[in-house]
Amino acid sequence: MPSEHMTNKENVMKKYIIAIAAIGFAGTAIAQELTDTDGSGAFSMEELMTAYPNITEDVFVLIDANGDGAVDADELTAAQDAGTLQ
Ligand SMILES: [Ca+2]
């Protein structure tokens, strides 16, 4: 697994965490329908945040069972069944 890629991903994740904090200050987050915006066949953290605005990096890592940086339909279903996502 290329460390350079992971480092970049971590930087992106930190930006998301900042965005989550901003959403928190904005007040109530309203869940929206989950959409595979870029048509990749799996959900990125950004796409998950559309439906789950309060998602954190820790939660995303938990959901991304195979660690490929995206949540596919099976991983999403498993997370919903486990109560990780509600
Ligand atoms: Ca995955």
C-alpha cells in the first residue's frame, strides 16, 4: 500500500473533520438521501456526509471494512445492520 497515497488521504480526511466541526456549529444536521455522486459504485466519505453529516473519520474507517477508502453497498448495509449508521 503506497504510503504517499495514504498520507494524502489522511490530509483529505482532516479537511472533512474540519467540515464536520463547521456543520456542528451550524446547528441541526438534516439527513439527506445517500447518492453516489461521482458514479464510482461506492460511497466516499464526502458522499456519505450528504446523508450522514455527522460522520467522523473513525466511523468511516469502521464502515470501510476492506479499507479501500470507499464504502460499497455491502459495507453500507453491514454498517446499518450493526447500528454504526442509523
Ligand atoms: Ca470499502
